[in-house]
Amino acid sequence: MPTINDAVVIDAPIEAVFEYVAAPENHTVMNPNITEVTGVEELPNGGREADFTFRMLGRDLRGHVRDVEVVPPERRVFDVEGDVDARTTYELSTEDGRTRFDFTNEVDPPESGVSGLLVGSLLGQYLKRNARSTMENTKRILETGAADD
């Protein structure tokens, strides 16, 4: 199971960062590979669930995301089920008046055996690059006020 970790410090209040990253509809802007988010619904735990399309290596992958733990403004954990299964954790903390955004994504490779290891390795490399882009986009959006547009 590839685990992807990344972090960024954002010059914005923790509450604003959490509000932005906890909204599935913002992920089409944050994440360069999410092309569509639909069916967003509120959950009793304060989180949300939604369907999404993720473009990877020229192929559309579909999935469903569901928040399993929501602790505003510090933590969001969500499960992804679909063409690729994963558990993603967002940890937010205050650091010198700014917000540290730690990202962890634990991905289940789509197949088992030797081919699954190869797919898992390629998937891990691809998702690491995607995580870095997502973190940089989120920082840029929140620091430039683009989230308010």
C-alpha cells in the first residue's frame, strides 16, 4: 500500500484553510487531476460525501469520498472507494501565525501480485507528484485570495 505524505505552510488562518480544504467542491481547483465533483451531501458527523472523477494517465477513474472523521479546524479523514481505494488525512496546525497543512494518503493498489506491486509503485509515484501539485495549488489559492472569487 503506497503512502503519500506532503506538507505545506499557508499564510492564512487555520479556520479558513480548514473550511476550504474540507469542501469537496473545492477539490477540482485544488487538485489538478480531479475533473468533476458531484452529489455533495452533508453527513451527520459534520463532514460531507460526494462522487468524483479523477484523471490519471489519460484515463478517468471514478470514486466516492466520505468523511469518516471531522474535527474542525484541525483534522479531516476521508475514505475513497472506487477505481482506486484510499484513506486520506488532512492535519492542520498553527505555526507562527500561519497554518501547517499535513497531507497523508494511504492508497490500496488496484491489483495484487507482481503486477499489483508494479501498478502500486507507479501509482505511488504519480500520486506523490499530484499531492505536491495539490498542496502548492492550495497554498496559492488561499494566499492570493482566489478562494474568495
